[in-house]
Amino acid sequence: MKLLEYTPFDCVNVFLDQLNLGDCTIRGSLEAFSCKHAGNDRRLSISLEHEILDYLGKSSDSDPPSPVEHLSCRSSRKTLIYLVLTLGQMYPDYDFSAVRAHLFFKEEDMESFKQMVDNYLSEASRLWAARNEGSSLLDSMTKAIDEVIKIRECDIYSYNPDSDGDPFLETGAIWSVNFFFYHRKLKRVVSFRCCCTSKFAGDDFLAGALSDGEEEDALIDMDI
């Protein structure tokens, strides 16, 4: 995976870079990645592929239904691998090689992303409007993403790790969100990560500092 530089993201990223909201700080960013393998990506991809196939070989009809049902399809496995590799680029100090695949959720459309902005970034949206002649933060983010990756042609995923294995919720974090826009034909992923932290606690989220480095369990089903 390779980080791609796109100027449409600049205004949003500057605004969300340690946005002061009184007792807490919001930090977020939009980033784009090429799905072309680089560095150790190929080795990790092969390892992940073997883990998935091994899991599928051991699963049985009695296993509980998965939120994602089609990892037997190679294209679905590739999607999972691209998302795991993207997480590795976003948070290079954390090992995602054993991430639980069911923690990724495929979203039906942009509605969940819009709800996230409404629920978590309402105060930030008001500040954005005040500083940008009344314009909408959501519309600005959507336009920037669309310029880079054509949202209507993308599959949208969110990543929702459980609290015990969440590298984003360091001490003092109030909430964190992670979305991915994957364009199969362009072989490109746009990510949005955002975290709100208390000013009375640690301040290492985007620097990648973690409260612990324990690996999560082996790969299981994912909604691809």
C-alpha cells in the first residue's frame, strides 16, 4: 500500500488537526492509498490469505452465522487484505496481521457516514460553518472524497474493534471512528479516521501510541 497525496483533503485535514473543543480535542484525517503492494505487503498478504483459508477449512455448518458470508470468494478475501494493509499504513506502530475480520462492517450507503458526522462531529461542524462562510463540513468532506475516489462506485466499510483490542481508544479517548471507501477498479482506498480525547489524559492517538500491544485473535468472518 502506498500513501497518495491529494490536495482536496488538505482543508479538512488542517481543520481536524487537533481541533480544540474546550475540555476535549478532536483529531482526524482523510487519506488515500493505492492498493499496489509495497515493502512487506506481499508477504503479509500471503500470510493473511493462508489464515483465512485455514479458518474456512476448519469452519462447520454448526458455526454461528457471520456478518460477512463470502470469504470463500477470492475477491472478498482480497478486499479484507487491502483493508488490513490500509490499517497498517494508518497506524504503523500497531500489528493488524491477526485482526478479527468480523470487526469490519460493510455499509449499505453513505447514510452511516452522514450519521457519524451528525452524532460525533456536530460541534466541529458548527465551527467549520463559522469559519467557512456557512458551508457544511459533511458536504465538504463528501466532495473531497468524491473527487478522489467516486463514492457511488465504492464499497464503504467501517471498522469497529471491541474495547479489549481497540488500539484507537487509548486512555482518555471518548470515541473513535474509522471508515474506508474502497474502489475496486481504481484499486484505491480512502480512509477517514477521527478520535476525540479528553485534555485530562494522554495525547498519543495519531502518533500511534498504544496502551498495550497484545495481538487480537485469528481472522474470522467479515462482511465483504
